Amino acid sequence: MSQMTLHILNAQKKLTAHCEWLNFCLNETYDQAKRVMPLPSLDVVVKAGVHVIPEKGNLGYCPEQSVVYVTVDPENPAFCKNNAHSLERMFAHELHHAARWGGPGYGSTLGEVTVSEGLAGHFSLELFGGEPEPWESLRSDEIQPHLLYLCENWHRTDYDHNAWFFGTRYWPRWLGYTAGFNLVSRYLDATPHLRASMLAHISAEEFRAFS
């Protein structure tokens, strides 16, 4: 049976006041996710830091199947407020990445990584409901001029990851996240019997027709 091992890095006591809450939230989310989608055993490493999403006060990263890194900023009011289960949603997003690493992986092409991010976003919604995250909700007029780039560069491995997901002078911030979320939305609209929890190992090519 898979299990989660939590490591809270707290030598400087920055997270002492939050350790119990972090332990509860992350373990509960892992158990909730595991009930609807097979998950690997994994280590979860939590540390305090300022390199987080400013609007959320947290940040997750899953570079492989067996580990998720979580950074939280206890000085950021958004972290403590945890509006709409922000921490749990972020962790659910990373758990879908962990599950996908056990299949085709996160991806190395523009199309693959865009699909992976879209699936992870929909998995968070599947678990917690509510509204899509801000990075999944750019206006159509903001992203429409850039969607041809995704179609034409679907198989490219030399794409600029930071530019696609975090923006440049010419591309809006979070473009890739919204593009992926909308792509998966169209796929799920066409296959209403499926959910993101059932698609962790699906090939990204299945989504290309919806780009």
C-alpha cells in the first residue's frame, strides 16, 4: 500500500506554528487523492521560503514520481488564510504530476507538458470543486492569439518553458497553464464519462485534436 512520508525542514523554527496544520492538510489530501487515483509512495519535503506564488503563499514542485517539494511563506498572509483550500489544491495538483510520472511522465515537448499541467489543474477541481485557479482562468482574448504557437510547436522539445508558463514581454503570465486547462476542458466535454483522476497515464497525443 502506498504511503506518504512528510519531512518538514524546520531547523530555524519558521514553521513551528504551522507544523501540525501542514501535517494534517497534506496527509488528508494525499489520502483523499489516493481514494480516486492510484498514487505512488512518496516523500514530501516542506520548507519555508519566499519563492512562492505571491497570490497564494505556497508553491509545489514534483520533478519525479517519488518526491514532491512544497515551499510556503509564513510571512505571506495568503498562506495563513489558505483561501478555498489553496494549500490542498496545490498539493493535489502536484500529486497528479507524481501519478503521471509513473506513466508517460511529465513530458519533454510543449504539447506533453501543457497537457500535464491541464490534467493536474482539473484533478484539483475534481477533489475540491470550486473555481479554477487564477493561472487557469486567463480571458479568451488574452490567450487566443497564442494558441497557434501550441499547435505548430506541439512536438518541440526546445520550447521556452518559463516563457510559456510564466510569461514574457509578449506572452501573458500563466499562458501555458490556461491553455492546458482549456485543452483538457474540451477533451472532458467530449468524453463526459472520464475524469482527470482516470487520465494520469493517458498519452498527450489524445488531446492534440482539441488544441
